[in-house]
Amino acid sequence: MSIARFWRETPRRYNLGGCRCTNCGTVYFPPRSVCPTCSKHRRSLGRLEPFHLSGEGEVVTFTIVHEAAEGFEMQVPYVLAIVKTPEGPQLTGQIVDLEPKDARIGLKVRATFRRLREEGKAGVIHYGYKFTPAEPTASGRPGARSAGPVPVPPSSEASGARS
Amino acid sequence: MREVAILGVGMTKFGELWDRSFREIGIEAGFQALVDAKLSSGDLGALYLGNMASGSLISQEHIAPLILDYSGLAGHHLEAVRIEGGGASGALALHMGYLAVASGAHDFVVVGGAEKLTDVPDTEANRIAGATADHEWETVFGATLPALWAMIARRHMTEYGTERRQLASVAVHAHEMGSKNPNAHFRNRVTLEAVMNATPVAEPLGVFDCAPFSDGAAAVVLGPLERARKFTDTPIRIAASQVACDTMALQHRRDLTTLDSTVVAAKRAFAQAKHVPADVRVAEIHDAYTISALVALEDLGFVTKGRAGPEFASGAFGPGGPLTVNTSGGLKAQGQPFGAVGVAQAVELVRQLRGEAGDRQVAGASLGLAHNVGGTGATSVVHLLERVN
């Protein structure tokens, strides 16, 4: 993916920056320019304001991926999930720092800032959100390389990110 | 709007056609359909070509005039248009051909579907197919098409108690039907155990839960029903042609176990045709993954929501029942050359409705349904085809 293509979405991918419709109050992630909920779509134009998700969430469904997406080959098997946030939106992302067998629907998770994938040895490194368990799991957290979940950083500094 | 009939059908073998080029298979299917329709190319008004990703797969865009040219028709200067809607590209092309004839814009048109997937390695084909999901908000985070469908499967299993072996029964059926289809990519039978113990792709789905990447092409010739008797004794009427769309990403769906696009397209199609699901005797449904077939049977109205697993496993949709699905072998066994799939579904239905389906013939079939999906359901297309007596 070109540098510009990834870079222009970094505020969303780094900081969970979504939006909220000031007409009806519905929250969206990723942000949209038109509100699909409002009965009069045109009136929502220009009325969607930035809104940051808390990063909290719960697993709605998941899979353990063995045939990786491009750039994720070194991470198999990995857990991919759809996570429902308390603000409303559902996000697709990996669950890390848990044994795949401990993945379950209903698991409470928290967004964390990580390295997503890299384009070869000399290519661009993509960062963004993944999720870690926000409650104890059966096997503990053997994959964890830090003392606790890393909160989503307020800035888009990439330093210290882990995959 | 005029009534539209399918006058001729044709298709290549599906599979790993390493010795044949994209243009060769496109032309073969098209001419088979023309010969079957007893039309000459001079009668044609337009070509609509369903194709998902020729640019990525064979580094060739602008393929509709390419096929037209190598069919010897460049000098006729026909209208030739490529149509793309992910895995639903073929049925979308059929829809566009239907509209062109129904509206009176053209009298006779060829609708083709063609895809060449094996000119790139499997990993590359996976990446290209994954682009039919939302690249920015699904694939970038590690999603693949099988992973997304696996998450639909997991949710379906949790909400409705659908079992792993019920998913597997879809693949067993597909291979059984494929064994009777000389054009099928896979003609071998498989056992339930083999499907369940296959290498995992995205749990709970394994290799045998996923349709293969195939090369292949299919074509149909359409014309006004009122003139169809001149060309054939068994014209097949397009009783309904409906397209419906939904959110691009799975995460934004109203319900993760329902494809609302399929529900809506089917409702519109049955209303257009003045039929109900119980009238359908033969159906080609989009079984790109075993779970896709179960969800489709529910969303099309053939079975109550949540009941497709046990019903399928009990043989309710096999030969001899009130409705037989995927007599061609479906995407799973006949093969999955993306843009050709939706057109090949129509080819199989026409053969069934004419009584020309050989070993896999469903006795007395007069109404057939075709269901084609793009991505995880951002696009669904439903056609109803009916024999005219």
C-alpha cells in the first residue's frame, strides 16, 4: 500500500478517531461524511463531528486465521475478531496477548497500539489498533510482552509499538 | 418492459486451465452460446462481460472490447461493456443484459462471465479476492475472505447451534453433484470426515469448506421472449432479475448471520415473478464457503432462520427432495472463476429447465433460482428462470 494511502488514515487507525452525528447522536467508526441513520441524509452533511472511541469492547465473533492476509504471514495462527464497543460501532481487529484457544465470544477486550504488518524488510511498517484481553483468560497472558495493556496513545507517535 | 428469454447457453470446463488464455476461454463460451441459440453474430446488439479482477490477475483491463475483437466482431462495432461486482460480477452482467433487452435498447445480446485465476500464485489470488471486502477497515487489520465468512459461521453456530458436521455436509453434497458434471473443477467425492479433518484455513473453516480458485468462462444469449420461438422450442424466461446491496464491511451489518442484501433481492425477485420459494425446484446458490450456502438457504426463504444446518445435513436439499441445490456442484465443486460464476449458474439452470442436465437432472423442474454474492454480501443478485410451455 502506498505511504500516502496508509498515512491519511492514521488519525483513525492510531487514535480510534470516529465521528458522531449531531442530528441523531449515532457514533460511527470509521468516520463518515453522511449519516446512514438520519432519515434525511442530506441534512447530516457537515454535521458529523469528531468523536474518539474509548477503546473498550467485547468480542462478538472471532476466527483463528491459519492462511494469513498479506503481511501477516509471520503471525499465524492469529485471532481475528469483530469487537463491539460501548459507544456502538463494531471494529474488526486482531486479539493479541492471548492463547488462540482462549478466544471466546463475550471476552472483554481493550484496544492497544501495535505494529500491524510490514511490507518486506525495507518497506513501510503499518501501525494501528489491535485488542488485548481486559479480563483474565484461562492460560493467563503468555504472549504478553508488557506489564499491562497499552492504552491508545493520544498522539500518533509510533515509538514503542509492538506487534 | 419486454419479457426476456435465454435462447442459448455455453461454458468451458472450469479448473486449472494452464494451457488456455483468458481470451480463448471467453470466446469458446460465447460461441457455444451463439451456436446453441442458432443466432449469428450479425444479429447481436451488445456484449456484457462479468469479470472481477482482470487487471490484477492478468494485467489486462478493457477486456470487453478485447473479447469482442477476438470473437471477430470488432468490425461490427458492437457495444461491449465489462461489469464488476466482486464475486457477483457474472450475475450483475446478466442483470445488465436483461435490462438492455427488457428496455428495448437491444434485441439480442451476449452475456459472458470469465476469470483467469491460475495465472497468479494462490497467495496473490487470495489477496486479490480479499479486495472484495473493505480494504481499509477489514483486510488491513488481518482479515481475509475466509476469515470473514468464518466469523459469520462462528456467530451462526453460537446463535443457532449449527454444528461443524452440518457445515461439512454442504461440501460433501457439492462434490457428489460435481462428480456428475463433466465441466466441474472437482469430480471426486469427499467424505464428511475428510472435510472436517482438512487443514484449517480460518477456524471453524478448513480447506474443504472453501471453494477453489478456478479458470473458466460461461455465456448466455438473451432475446425478447416474443421472438424466442423462432430460435428454440424451449425458451427459458427470465421471470425475475434483482440486485440488492448492503454495507461494504461485515462489521457494519445489522445482523452478522444474515445477508440483508440476499433477503431483499430474493423478496423483490419473488414479487416480480409472482412466485414463492416453495415453487422453486432447482437452485444454484452461492456456496463460496460452506457457511455461505447455509446462510443463503435461510436468507432466500427456503428454510427458517437458523435451521439450514440440520436440514441440509439431513439431505433436505439433495436429489429427490422438493428442492435440489447446486446440481452443478456449486462454487465448491464446479469451481469458482469469480466473474464467470453467476453466468454459469444460469447455464446450469437452463440445462435443468430444458431437461438436458444428464445424470444430475432434477425431474420436472420448471422454476429455478440463481443466487450470486459479492464479498461478504455487499452485493447479492437473485434471478428466477422459468420454462415456458
